Amino acid sequence: MDSSKEKEEEKPKCVRVHGPLIVGAGPSGLAVAACLSEHGIPFVILERSDCIASLWQHSTYDRLKLHLPKQFCELPLMGFPENFPKYPTKDQFISYMESYASHFTIQPRFNQTVQSAEFDPSSSFWTVRTQDFEYISRWLLIATGENAEPFIPKITGMEMFQGPIAHTSVYKSGSDYKNQRVLVIGCGNSGMEISLDLCRHSATPHMVARNTVHVLPREILGFSTFEIAMALSKWLPLRLVDKFLLLMTSYILGNTDQYGLRRPKTGPIELKNAIGKTPVLDVGALAQIKSGKIKVVEGVKEITRNGAKFMDGQEKEFDSIILATGYRSNVPTWLKSCDFFTEDGMPKTPFPNGWKGENGLYTVGFTRRGLLGTSFDALKIAGDIADEWPTIKESNSHIILLKVLIDPRNYEDFCKEEKET
Ligand SMILES: Cc1cc2nc3c(=O)[nH]c(=O)nc-3n(C[C@H](O)[C@H](O)[C@H](O)COP(=O)(O)OP(=O)(O)OC[C@H]3O[C@@H](n4cnc5c(N)ncnc54)[C@H](O)[C@@H]3O)c2cc1C
């Protein structure tokens, strides 16, 4: 075969998207898709995995339940089934999202990893490339999540350790660690819950608390702590809300500093709003810390062949290490020539204005406000696109025709999709 023909065949097929292109079929992608369908706007969703909500289906541990009460985790336009408990399990949440996708007839294109996306000012369209196709759309809706890639820190000596080192994204259950001495690095919600799970499976966890952390009870006097904070912050300055929460916390949980969990100087809600650091909502780990079953240790100085040396000079042996070190957004790795995002892959414009960029760029689920933030974004975006949809719909075909004239390999897809729409 001559090389020009070969090269031609290597070029990805071009797909014109009639309506917005959504990247990511997690809760955020599904939410914005549902809101668009309510306005009668067609869309295409690209998902790198083989299922919806892949973070929940593939990368979470068995004992996970929603951290917040269900009313704060509903996606727009369709609530949870009434028989769900206050804190739905991971499986219940997944089944809810499956019903949600089927109710709104959302059918993502699976196994499509977006490798690059770039705005072309000459045509006013976004060109989005996956391993198989080139998609062209007027709108790019980024729903790839704040937790797209596990964050693996570089710790001196890590490569020396003889046992397994796993990130929480692959941790399923403590049954895999029965009777083991496990070093859990990180003391956020995942680090605390996994340490608790390890205890329940007769493992001995040591949890590293290098940074300060706010541990709050999940409920205060039968009301969710989050719900109380939300209600109070409507009437009171955040500082006073935090004062109240910390007063109640010290009454219910005692002084957590004495167990090695030092509190930040800034209050929990103020801190969450300022830098997105989520407080830990205790579901039982603190009782295990108090009883000595979970040992809290200071920062790791270095990992050794058989364990770790700590900042306070102690050295201990471990069978396994679990990295509860969180996740990162992956947007900067594939979004080209666009300065809407920080180096960490979060919108530069803070909440509540980070959902909309320029040239038809939108972001869903990057507010550091969990699923509540997702709903807010999804409704706003769909409303915004709906406002311009009637005019754009008219002009769309002409611009695409121009694209076909410039690059005739687009013609086949263009005709096929024109017939479908
Ligand atoms: C353990 C854990 C517990 C949590 N509990 C709660 C809770 O109780 N309440 C709450 O409100 N929030 C909770 N969260 C936060 C949680 O991340 C969000 O609520 C929710 O999953 C965010 O949805 P999302 O769609 O924005 O992101 P994700 O769920 O991460 O979905 C993003 C999707 O984009 C896909 N994707 C990524 N990159 C690409 C690419 N380049 N090309 C194509 N597809 C791509 C991913 O495969 C994924 O399916 C929790 C998070 C974790 C990790």
C-alpha cells in the first residue's frame, strides 16, 4: 500500500456533534446531559471507561456510603428512591445513577479517552480527539471530575519497600489485609475509613497524619453536621458557624489534638470554601483511634525495605502500604491552548462563576462542593446553552459544510449525521 494512502487511513474519523460534547460520564456528565435533554438539546458524551460513574464502580472500597445525607447528593430532575436510607451505600448510589441514565436515555460513547481538545477560532468549533475519532462541536462541557487520576506522592525509599503499595483507588476491603501491619498514608475521609475497615478485618493500621485535619461528627443531635452548617450559614457569618461546629465537636468527640489529629487554625467550613479541603466526617474511626486500635503517626521521613521511618525518629515494620493521598484533575494533560484552568486542573475563576469559560467552554463538577456543586453547574449550563440553541441550530449546518469543504474526509460522517438529526 502506498504510504500516502496508509497515512490517510491512520487519520482518525471525524464526527460532527450536533449539540454539546460532554467529556466524562460520571455524575456530573450525566447531570448536565439530563438537563440538556429537558431543553430538547441533543449531545454526545465521551467516556474513557466501559461504564457510567466509573469512579464509583471501579475505584471505591466496598464499605463506602455517601458521606452526606441523600438530599445533598441527588442529581437534578430525579431524586433518590424513597426507600433509600439517609446515607445510601455505594451500590445504591450506582443503581440510582444507572436508573438516572436510562430515564433520560443517556448513552455515552464508552472507551473513548479524550487525548486533546482545542478551540479553532477560524471555525469557532472545538476539535476533540480520542484514540479513534475526531469530534467537532461548538460546545465543550468538561465533566472529567476533580478526582480523575490517583495522586501518588514521591516518598524517599518507596522503591525499596518489599511489600505491596496500593492507592485507595484499588482498595476494596480489609479482608485482603487480614492480620497484617498496614501503613495508611493520609488522614482524610478515605484514610480514616480504610483504617477503620482494616481494624474490622483484624489488621493493625498505622495512619499517617502529616497535615492538620478537621474531624467532625457526622451528626450532631441526630441532624447531619453538613445540614446544620448549610442552615446556619444562611444566617450567620462562616466564622460563627465554624465556632458553633467546633464547640459541638469538642463536646461530642473531645479534643482530637491529643490523638495526633491536629486541627487547622481556620475553621472547617471556611477552609473548605477557601481551599476546598474537606473535613473528615467521623463514622467510627475516632473511637478506634481512642482505643489504640488505629495508631496515628507523624509524617513519614522515608520508606525502608521492611517499613518506614517517621519524622519523630520512630521506625516500624509494615507488611503493606496504602496511599490515601487523594486524586487530581487531569484537564491540563489534554485541554490545549486554554488558560481557563490552573495547573492543578481547576477553574481559575472561583465558585459560583467557574462553570463558564469562553468560546462555548463549560465545566461541571469542579466547585469542590461535591454533588451539590454538580447540580448547580448542570442546571446553569443547560439554561445557558438553551438560550442560544435556537439561533445556533440554524447556523450550525453552514459552518459544518464549510468544514467539509476544507477537509472532504468529513463528508461521509456529515451526511450520515444529517440524516439522523
Ligand atoms: C471515595 C469517595 C467518596 C465520595 N463521597 C461523596 C459524597 O458522599 N458526596 C458527594 O457529594 N461527593 C462525594 N465524593 C466526591 C465525588 O468525586 C463526586 O461526588 C462525584 O463522583 C463527582 O462526579 P464527577 O462526574 O464530577 O466526577 P467522576 O465521578 O470522577 O467522573 C468523571 C468521569 O470522567 C471520566 N474521564 C476522566 N478523564 C477522561 C478523559 N480524558 N476522557 C474521557 N473520560 C474521562 C472518568 O472515567 C469518569 O467516569 C466522593 C469521592 C470519593 C473519591
